[in-house]
Amino acid sequence: MDEEITNATTTHVKHDESALRMQTFNLNAFFGLNRALKDISLDVKKNKVLAIIGPSGCGKSTFLRSLNRMHEEVGGTIKGKILLDGSDIMKKDPVNLRKKVGMVFQKANPFPTMSIAENVVAGLKLNGLRNKSRLNEIAEECLKRAALWDEVKDSLHKPGNSISGGQQQRLCIARTLAVEPEVILMDEPASALDPISTAKIEELIFELKKKYTIVIVTHNMQQASRVSDYTAFFYMGKLIEIDKTSVIFTAPKNKQTEDYVTGRFG
Amino acid sequence: MNNFHYNWRKLKNTAVFTICVIGVILVLIPLFFILYYTLKQGIGAINWDFFIHMPKPVGESGGGMANAIVGTAILIGLGGLMGIPIGIFAGIYLADKPKGIFAFIVRYLTDVLNGIPSIVVGVVAYIIIVIPMKRFSALAGGFALGILMIPLITRTTEEMIRLVPNSFREAGLGLGIPRWKTTLSIILPAAFKGIFTGILLSIARAAGETAPLLFTALGNRFWSVQLDQPIASMTVFIYDYAKAPFNDWNQQAWAASFVLIIFILLLNIIFRIVTRKSYTA
């Protein structure tokens, strides 16, 4: 590793490198001249859930969208280093990167012109997998993993947007699982859902972390404390504090973090 | 006091609503008048012969316009072959790169093209195709119609693609689907209904054009489906027959007008049926 990185690692907690899925070093993200992220350096540990909390406009979504280089699709730019399994993602083709780092969006967005089953395998099909029985198998498997199979197994041919909002969001998760990512980024995946659907998504996240690494942005601090292993607090584009979730919510080291998690601002 | 305000508001509401209804009626009157009058005038000349027979030589009565119906279909087909792909791809470009200076120029010129009188487009086709080929032809007619179809299809494609929520594009990209494939396989199908409407509108416009065909496809009183030969079309048929001094011919011009209107009506019905089956956003 080069010098720049070793310097940056001083802010990282001492750890076993093999347990890391992603790392960022002095990550800066821009919208034009506006600097939305300021020198973010943090680790995403394998098979753990990292929650990112902070008030609106603090850069948490931008951070998430930097991790799969979606930030650049909306005209933003990224400076700094992001590693996935030790290799620099800025040197990779973003299209291939996104197969490894999947994304679930705030609002469920199943493709309206495709059926439920087609939605699940859309990523594979559009990347050239043609074998019908294999696609069907994958669709079933992913719907089961997304805890949706039992609810939709009799209506697989119906339009992807014909099911309820909560089901649609799990469909989107199944669709992400189908391309076999290592990391799943979730941008407030339950913020538009009712409490029961939210609970289902949270249960699902708990199941998924056995196989995947998850980074979730949430506005809901209870949700962060329920689903995550680690929590990062962002404020004004800066990483204020990252630690085990239990520490962030009970004994944060930083005053701003404490004020935020206790509801004094934000 | 309160009651006064309420009544005053209700009065204003009724007044504006009445104006709206009058507006609708004023819009519909000419439409129904045209439909009624063409039907009344044309119905007498419409029979089976009209669709399957050729025009009779001058002086004989009867005959039909089979060649003109087929000719119009061929001309629209040629125009569509040229106008639809160019229009759709240009529309995709404009929707995908909305901000560049090149996009601005393309968009501006498309609007200008949309406003150019169709007879000018006919002259252009005459210069580009008829003069080098040294003869009038179906190809030249199709070319002229194609140019006329482009701006409408381009702008509807652009607008319709922009109406597709960006979240679908992001979902596609997020799955590791390349940008071009996301546009073609996800965005375009979601915008299909609107784009299809644009295509139908442009076909309806092309089907009704006479001026650009006068000195490109020219018209033909005989059966011809050869693309490098002059070809008959319904609008030119109407033009010729309507100004002819024979009552019989004038009747047939009315009939052709009626058929043309019905054809466009059918296009709309087909469109409704086709799009009803597809999923909507």
C-alpha cells in the first residue's frame, strides 16, 4: 500500500484486515464545487451491518452512493480511495462493480414492464443469461431468501408493481440478491413502509448478514440500533464517530453524537 | 358576510365551468361537422369496388382507388422506416444528454423542422432524390414523409423518456446493467405507450400530407408497387379528383377523404388495444 493510505489508516480502528469487506480512505465527494463528503475514512466489516445515521443533508446517502459509484451517474465526482476486498474500485469498471455492490433504494422501484419473476432475474437476463429453467430456479431461490416467495409464488407472472409497497421493497431486495453481490447498500429501505413491513425488512436484514455485508442509511435511530452491528454518525459531510452500535447509542465518545442520538438536534 | 363569499365563489365557479364547456363544444363542432359532411358526401361512392378496383379511364364511371390505398401504405411504410428509428434514437439522445450545447442545437433544429411547411420538405426531397434519379418515385415520397415524421417522434420520445422516473434508471444501473442496455430494455419499454402515441400521430400526419407528395411520389393512375416508380396515394388522389370537372370523380374524392379519416380513427383504436395490455408505470 502506498504512503497516503498508511497515513489515513491512523483513524481506523486496529483490526484484522481479512475481516474487512470495504474501506474508504480520505473519501471526498463533490456535486460540482460543493463538497458533500469531507475526508471520510472508515471500514465496512464482512458479514456485519453498518448503519449510517445523521441529519438530512449530512452526506450519508452520498457516501452510500459513492460505494457503488452511483454518485458519478448523477454528475458527481469522487476523490480519495475506496477498496473492495483490497482492490481500488475507482480503477474498476463501474458496471462490474455494481454486480458486487448491489443497491436497494428508498422507494421500491420494481420495473413496471416486467412481471414479478422477470424483475428478480432482470439483472442476470439483461447481462446475457438465457437459460429459462436456471432463471426460474434463481428467481425462486432469491424470492425465498428475500422472504417473499410464499406471498407471491402463485402470482409470479403478475406485474412487479401489482403487489404492496412492502412486498415491492422485498422484491427489489430479491432482485439485488440475484446478481450475487458481496455488499448490499440500502438507502432508507423502510422509510416509506408501514411498521409491519418495516419489521419484515429488518428481520430480513438480520438473515441476510449471514451471507452478505450490508450498509444501511437510516433516519430512524431505533432501526439503526435494532439492525446494525456498527453505526457511523455523519454530520455536515464529516464522519463524526464510528463504533459498535451499542457504544454509539449508550456511550458515544463525541458530544455531537450524543446530542444527536439523544434527540437534542437533527 | 360569510354566505355572500360562498355564493360569490360558487358563482365564479359556475361561470368558469360554463366557459370551459362552451370551449369544448366549440372544439367539437368543426370535428363533427367534418365527419358528418364527409360521411354524407362520401358514403354514396363507397362500396367494395372502391377498395379493390383501379381508377377507370377518364370518361368511364365507377372504378376505385386500390392503387392509392396500397400506395399510401407503402409511402407511410417507407417514411416510417426512415423516420421512426431516427426519431427514436435522436429522442433517446436528447433525453440522455439534455444539457449539452449539441443537444440544445438538435432540439432547436427539431422544433424548427417541425414548423417547416411540408411543401418545402417536398422541394428538398425533389432536389435530393428526384433530380439525381431523374424520375418521380415512391422512394422520394417516403423520404419526404420520413423527414416530416422525425421531429414529432424525436420530441415525444424525449418527453416520454424523461417522464420515466429516474429511479428505474438507477435500479437498472444498480444491478450492474450497462447504461445503454438500461435505456433500451428498461426505460424505453416503460415509455413505450407515449412513444407509440407519438409514432401514430406522426403516421397520421404523414398520411394526410399532400403537398410534399406532389413533386416526389407524383401519383399514378396505374397499379405500381415499385419503389423507384411514381406511386399513387390517397391524398394526391383526393387532390386530383376533387378539382376534376366530373361529378363522379368528386364523389370519389369525398369517399377517399372519408376512408382516410376512418383509417386514422382505426389507428387510434389499434393503439388503445395494443397499449391496454402492457403494464403501466
